[in-house]
Amino acid sequence: MIAIADKFGFEYPMPKEVKKVDNEALQLEWDYLMLEKPGSKFKHLTIEDAEEMFLDIFNNLAMVARTKKNIGNLDNLKKAVDSFDMQYKGE
């Protein structure tokens, strides 16, 4: 994992805030995709679309981190997520 963190420029081990959000996302994915819980807002994607979306989000977040030197800054993270929402949800 250290080699991956070095290659893609993220902190390892991950901050506890990142792990918390990652675990929450994993739980949502499990509930809505694996257990088919009603009310899912997830879209099923092709591998290619998922990769493209992931890299877009990653690059946006990496830009925020490089610009502000602090990916832990929740205001900057919120701006990146809002930017993603507008780009992919058409808001």
C-alpha cells in the first residue's frame, strides 16, 4: 500500500476521517447493492465508466490537496464533492 500511496500521492496510513468515510461508503454499497435495500440511488456502471469516474474524482481531490496542502480540510473536501455532484448528477 505504501508504494500505491507514493505513486498516487496520498497519505498512508490513511487519516482516521478518511477511514471512517470509507467504511460508511462500504456499508452503503453493501446495503444497497448486495442486499438490494429499497431506495438505492446507486447506478450500475461499466468497468470503464467506473474507472473514468474514479479517476476524475481522485484527480479533483488530489488537486485540492496539492492546492491547499491539506486533504483533511473538510471545507475543501466538500467543495470537491460538490463539484463532483454537479458534474455527474447534472445539478
